[in-house]
Amino acid sequence: MPSRTPSEATMARTVLVTGVSRHIGARVASALAADPEIHRVIGVDTAPPPSATLDDGALLGRTEFVRVDLRSPDVARVIRAADIDTVVHLSLVSGPSHSRTAMKEHNVIGAMQLLAACQRSDTVRRVVIRSTTAVYGSSPHAPAVFTEDTEPVDGARSGYEKDAFEIEGYVRGFARRRPDISTTVLRFANFMGPGVDSPLTRYFSQPVLPTVLGFDPRLQFVHEDDAVEVLHRLAGEDHQGVFNVAGDGVLLLSQCARRAGRPVVPVPSPAFGLLGGLARSAGLVDFSPEQIALMSHGRAVDTGRIAAELGWRPKYTTAAAFDDFLASRGASPADVLGVLGGLLRRR
């Protein structure tokens, strides 16, 4: 590969962003498109972004949208045709709108195809991968705080966390094969903020919160603004390695409930799992197995590495991110427990 000058090693000229039809992806693409040092931003996804983000340019700005399924070879053609030098991969799905098979194909096969395209490219010199602190799992045997070098005690066994764990394995292989490409993995805590729609935000939007009897897990959040800021920055800088990203501090689930003004209903773990299955089948809240584990054992990570590497800390603490999310939720949703009660009575 040809050598690069220092200025070439730090400036992103043409950036590919995956997952732009989702909230975080659209916001990152918009921030990159507004950066005068970035010449061109191409956003890809399996479906177009909401029409408002394209019609008035308010969100995506000058981002060029290309409809691409990452599981197909089309992404390699986009990278080659546009001379992409920086790839920001944000297309990691965790929600219940996808079947488990479809979710795994999208997450794992899509990442494999993208990395293979980057590996064959003569122009790509920087790859930034969105991952998740869920790769550590949630376990009664886990350490109090995970660092980037901590191995999961029980391993990532199912769903979203297993997909992210597998993707990181492929990323490590890619980095070994192409050491000339700067490769960064960001393990984000659960996103929180006014625009975030996730299993946790849907859970905390319910008027009554079922909890696992005998457990009060520690939770960490990262505000969407901080996530966008660090992704924007790392699209233009070389910082190789794995970094945890979370707001300072933790909140107990009981503290979250009090801040939200929501009563809690402790239920035994098997009953919580049953409620989770019913809620998921009704499209109300995603209580997946990994979600239930988090609501039992919690998870906290150390963020010292990214602070030392970038000289950067999130503007929002975990508590401030959660409070900003609460401030954006004015209306009370329908009573999920009433719906679940009806479902249980029909069984």
C-alpha cells in the first residue's frame, strides 16, 4: 500500500456511513456532512431514511443516500466507485422488529461483507465500528466494573450481545490482515436521549415498571449527543483499538424508577421472563433473554481508556442522560400491565 502523509492520515475526505435510516446513523451522517473538512458523505441502508430527512435536508444535510443491503456485494461496488477512505459502521440492530434469524443475518453477515469489501479496497484507511457493552454480558459472576481487556465471565450467549461479540471477532481478524487501516471499535453503553427508541427507553416509558424480585441492577447510559460527537471525531482521527463509551456514574434501577415517577412491581424471575415473552409477542416491550439478564445483574464499564486516548469525556453523566430522556417524554403511554394481565387471563 502507498505511504500517506501526516495530513492524509488525519483527514477524512469521503465517508461511508451505514445504518442511516436509524436515528443515531442519521445524526452521525448529518454531523459529518456539516463538517467542511469532509468532502463527501455517502449513507447506506436497506431502506430509505424517513422522508423528512431527505425532503428538507434538515437531518441528513448533503449526505448522499444509496440503498444497499450489506449482505450483498453491492457495498463493495459503492466503496470502489466513490473512493471511500473512511467507513463508519452503525448498522447494528437490536430491536424486536426483526426475527432472530433476520437480525443475525443483518448484523453478522452484513458486517462480514462490509469488512471483506474494506479489506479488498485500495482507498479505505480508517474503519470505525459501533459495538456495545452488551458483549460483556450480565452475570452474577461478573466484575464490578468491566475494562476493555476483561473477558465476559459467562460469554455472550444469545441475541444482540452474541452478534456484537461475533462481529468484534471478525473485526480483530480484519485488523490483523490490514494493519495499515486504522480500526476502532466503540463499545457503547445503552443509548439514552429524546430521540432514542430502544428496548430500555420503551421499558422506562411504561406507567408501571416490572422488576426482578431481589435485584436492583446498576445501569449506565450514554447520551445520544455524546455518541454522535465521539463518532464524528473518530471518523477524522486515527485511534486504533477498543474503547468503552458511557456517561460517568451509574444509576440503580430503583433510582431510575424514582426519577421517572414510576411505581415498580417486583416479580420472581420466572414470572418476569413470562411477562417478557408476552410483552414481546404483543409488540410492547422487548424483554429478550439478554435484557432480562441486564435487569437482574446490571453492568458497569470503565471509560478511562477513551478519556486518556482522546482527552474527551461525555458532556452528560449517566444520570443527566436519563433525566434528559425523561424530560422529552411528556405523555403517558397505555398501561402495559393491564394489557399483559389480559394476555395472562387468556392463557
